[in-house]
Amino acid sequence: MSRSLPRNNRRAIYPPSQNILNDFMDNIFSSQNRSTAKYIPVDIINEEKTIYIYAQIAGTSKEKINLDFYNNQITISANKIKEYENTPEINEIEYGLFERVITLPICITRKETVNVSYVNGILKIKIDKLIEEENKFSVSLEQTE
């Protein structure tokens, strides 16, 4: 069975050229170059009259979940707070800020077109596309010579 070495022990076994490559890759993929927010998994169902978005945000209260709508984007964010102070022997649960930006096929302009619920760790967002389509308009161009 092969075990990988922790990052700080790699220098001892790799040749200098490999250490340069490792440093380069570590800098590209370091946390300072990525958002500190963790990813929220979603399912999106786009029907003729309605869009359904299901977001998995288990382990947080609904008071810690934020939804922001701007044009055709929804930003879902949540803050999962550790409920204990001791250091765990096994540490697999992720805590902190979770975020997801979703681009929709329509712009959301009215609160009344959005229905939101949160049950058993699943955030459900229902968007009525028919009401939003009432906001559609056209502009005609007159021919000029």
C-alpha cells in the first residue's frame, strides 16, 4: 500500500526540479487564490412555467442562510458554525462560509415570484417564470434613411 507524504516532507525525496514544480503548483492551487467559501451542491429543474432549485445546506439553521437576487443571478450563502470548542479526534465536518452563485435563464425582478422553504437540510427555491415573463417588452426600430 502506497502512502503519500505530507507536503512539507516532499522536498526530501524529490529532485530540485520537481520541488520547483511542486512550489509552482502549490502557489496556483493555494487557498489564497481561491474563494474561501465552500461549495453548495444544487439540483436545478427548469420546467416550462417554473424553475426549482434544491440546495443542500445541512447542519445550519435557516437564520444563517442568505439569498440575494440580482438580475438573472441568485447567490446562496450560509454560515455553518461549530457547536463545540474541543479539538475533535476525527475532523470531517466542514464549517464556515458556504456559497453558490447560480445564473438563471431569466431575470428575477419581483419578490412575489419566488417561494422559499428549508426542510431537513434542503433549501428549495421555486421561481414562477410566467409572472416574470410579464416584464418582457420589445422596442422597435424605425427605418431611417
